[in-house]
Amino acid sequence: MPLLLSGRRFINDLEAAGCIAINVPPEGGSETRLLRRLRAKGYRTQIITARGLGDPEAFLFKLHGVRPPHLGHQSVGRGAAVGEVQEVMPQLTEFLVNDSAVVLWLIEGQVLSPSELLALCDLCNREARLKVVVEMGGARSLQWEPMLNRLNS
């Protein structure tokens, strides 16, 4: 695999598009280099999995409730069979407190529906400091394209 010398083209494409779909080689390494280049450019990075994301706006920016998984025999008293709702803090609000730009790197993005991917693009349009990179699967070499191009094709 060729070394990414500067990552300049990737960063320029990310700043222009806001939300990028990326295919990475299964042996890894290239995404770590890109993350280092982004951090060196002044971005703060957050890596999370796309599994269980739900509503992207609520998960990333709002206080939201999550029910714990059902683990078998539990009392059905106060919490009923579904369990009590636990309030979860938003994932990105602490990163957006100061004026630094944030890159959200989503792994396993192939599980997201087209409407969830479109919601991520809308979030990038509304919040100029937020950039999103979604890993959409594997490829022989590192490839990326704007998310809207992938959704429209």
C-alpha cells in the first residue's frame, strides 16, 4: 500500500463535502494515518461505531434515553419488562464547546440506512465545524467520495 504523504487531498475533499464515504483496506493502517493528519491540521476526532446509532441528531447533540438490554429473568415491578430508561449525555456537545472543528469517524457505516446517512449530511450542513467520515466497507485500496454522490448513484 502506498504511503499517504500529506493527506492534503483527503482533507480538502472532507472540507468541501462535509460528509465522506470511505472504503478502507481490511488490513488497516490507512485510516490511522488519516486521523493523525487530521489531528495535525487542528481537528478534534471522535471515533464511534455506527451500530446502535439510532437517530443521529439525538445521539450526537441531545440528551436522550436508552433502555438497557433485557438480560432474562428480571423483576417486572417498577421498570416493567423493558427496563428503566437511562439518560445518556450527547456525544459531541463537549467537543463543540470551543471553536475547533470536529471530525466524527464512524466505523461499520454499512449498517446505516440511506435516510440516516442523509441525516448525517444534513448535520454537517447545519453545523459547519462538524465533518463526518463514514467507513462503508472494504476495498483493495483507500477510496473515498462525498456521501451525497454515493446516495445519489
